[in-house]
Amino acid sequence: MDSKEFEEYKKWVENIESKYADYAFKSIEIEFLDGTSFENCYSNIFNSNDEFDKDRNRYRTPLQVERDRIIHSSLFQRLAHKTQLFTSEKTSLTENRLTHTLKVSQVARSIARGLQLNEDLVEVIALGHDIGHPPFAHIGEIALQEWIGKKIGKKKRESAKYLFPEESPKPAVKVVDIKSELRNDAESYFTFGNDPDEKLFMHGRQGFRLLCYKRKIDRREFLRFSKVVMYGIWRHSAKNFETDGSFEYVKKIQLSGNEKEIRLTGKENLTLEAQVIRYADDISWIISDLEEAIYNGILKAEYVREIFENTVNNSTLGDKLKGTLDSKRINVSELYNIFISDIIKNSSEELKVNKRKAKIKFSDDIATLIEELRKVIQEKLHNAYYVARGSLVNKARIDALCEWYFQNSKEFIEDMENMKKDPQFPIQIPLIKEKGEYLNDNEIYKDLIKGNEVCRVATIADFVGCLTDEEIYKLSETMPIHESL
């Protein structure tokens, strides 16, 4: 029987979220990763005798609890030490993963408020969306993708495109692939779900793994991550609109001695709020990249003005866009305002008609402009000489460090143990077996040393992916081969 305290809490949550539209996601609809409902979870809390647990939930919605668990994690704090764009050059204006994340949160909340969506849900997804990002901007992700691919013998690998590919440093150590009979096991560990474009390392999926598949899983903690939040974090890229309808992830794991099935699908778990994050992410990184490019002299403001003029058909909108630029800089707040206002205006009517089946969207002009800016940033900024060169050097640095660890298990274990002395390092690397979890470090270390190569590749990828830019530099310096980098 539900307690009076639970009923009071439920009414409090409903009152807090009553300002949202009927098509917005509501906390009482929450289903946690193991299938537990809002009713099950919170009736247990408020029917218990645990006064501390009651108090820590009484004045926060379930989504606010998830938000707080993310922002107080070492994973979140470490985002401040992972670069967004410039990976080697010291510039006066440098975006990092934390500043980017905070901007995405602000943009998403602004859009959600304009559309009367659940602001707590967009905030928690935004704050967690890059939690799984490795060091050195997107080149870190590509480096891990390619290194894992080399180890498990994948023939097709994603390669970065640069103006100067011939200057890419060669790996500093000889590559040793894992045994052919282990490749299928390795590939099943590194790829989740049924996305046809799934890669061996994806920062969205890695965020899901880091938050949910930690060793020594605490049952209560695990239950407090909801499917809508985790789906939003895992699949926060706008390109996932193409596969949401068919996407499905199902995995059985041992949790507190019982087998639980984790199931996420696009049809059931993609919310309007998660759609907002996809656009907020694009808005934030595009504007920040343009700002850094103009500020550092890589792009001229006049060149960007010409893009605005040649891409947008609506003359009034075009004039507003051109007005955000002068000869030397970009008016960031005005550009944010234009993009945010556009998506609110062009989604409002569809939401009223189609409710939760609606698709959040830009106007045709802004959608075309966003795509054009994406191409320009890739060609003119990411491939600029010192941006591309720095990325290539750091890509080789990650590759060499991973390969060194693969060939030197004892040194790898020693580095992991040393990193655990740092209170800001996420100690519980989320390594899971195909059938269950590693229960303690000794069990993992035994596998690493005795030659379980799948375990070794997986642990190295998880460990290196958690490192900051500076930690990669320091650990590389301890390698006997670092002079070649």
C-alpha cells in the first residue's frame, strides 16, 4: 500500500511539471533501465524507514536526481580538461568539453522552455551527452576506433580527412593483432544495438557504458538511470534520426545476483526532449567553432557573411544573419538567438497537431545553412594546417600509448593503479564480460596478464577514453618510445 509520503511526493512532482505541455515527457512516466517504474521505485523509497533516502529525494524530481548524479561525477568534472577543437595550439579562445556541454544545456533549456517541454529532461541529457568523449576532440574518438579495429582485425576503418595526410606520424610501436578466434567475441563487446553505421568506439554509446556498466554495480544507483535519459545520451547525434525507428539494444546482465534485461528502442525511448538536444548540440559547436575560427584568423568574417548571403533565401532572415558579423568578430548571442527562435517557431505548430509524434525542426533556410556551415567548418577549419597537424600528432600519440599498453600489461596495470590515486579519476572502468561483470580488480588483472586479449583491448580503450589531454601527454612521456612522437 502506498504511503502518504509517496502520494505527497507524487503530487509535488506532478505540480512541478504541470507547466509543461501535454506532449512533454512527465516524470511519472519514467521507466528505469531494468524496467522498474516510477511507482515501484518511489513507493519503495517512501515506504521504507530510510529517512536519509527519503530526504534526498523529497525535493527533487527523478530527472533532477539523475542530473545531480552526473554533474557530481568525476566524469563530468574531467570534461574541463578535454579540448573541443584545438588539441595542441595555445590560443586566446579555446573551447573545452565542459564549456561546450554547458552551452548545449543552456540552448536546450531555452528551446524546451519555448516549446513547453520538460526542461529537467533536456538538462540532464545535455549535461551527460559528452560524458563518454575521449581526449583530444574528435580525433581521439577516431584514434580509438582505428586502434580497436586494428586489434580485432577489422578491414574497414574510419579515417580522418586532412589537407596533409602524408604528414601523419607512423605508429611508434609494432602492431600486434589479437588471435583470429577471439575477434567475434571482441566485436560483440565493442558494438551494441543494431545501428548499421555503428563504429567500434562511439562517444555517445561510451557515455551510456560509463554511467551504467560500472563494476561493483550498486543496485539502487543503477536503477536511478532512466531509459529516456540514457537513450538521449547514447544517441544524441542528429544523424540518428535516420535509424531511430529501427534501433534496438537488448542485453542481459547479472545485477545483484539476478539476471536483468536492459532494453532500449527508438520507438519507445526517443523523446521530444532528446530531439532538442540533437539540435542544441549542433547549434553550440557550430557557433563556437565559427567564433574560434574568426577570432584566430582562420576564417574571415566576410567569408562567413557571404555564406549567409548565398545560402538563405529569406531576405529578412538573411539580413539578421549578416548583422551578426562585423569585420573582425561574430556576435555570438545574436546568432544563438536566431537559431533558437527559428527552431521554436518552426516546431510549435507541428507539436500542437502531432503531439509526441512530431519532429522538432529548423526552417528550411536555417536547416540548409546549418548543413553548409558544417561542411565549411570541416573543410576550412578542421583541415587548417595547425589544427590538422596537431590532431594528427595527438592521434598517433593515442595509438602509440594504446599499443604500448597492449604489449606491456604489467606497466598498464601500474598506470591504472597510479591513476586511481587521483580522486577525480573514474575508478570503476565499465568493463563487463559477455556473461556478467568482473567483480574486482584482481579478477581483471589476472585476465590481463594471463593473455585474455579481448579483455586487454577493452580495458585499454575504456582507460584511455577516460583520460584528459594532459594525462595523455604525461603517460606518453613515461613510455620508452615517446621520443618518436
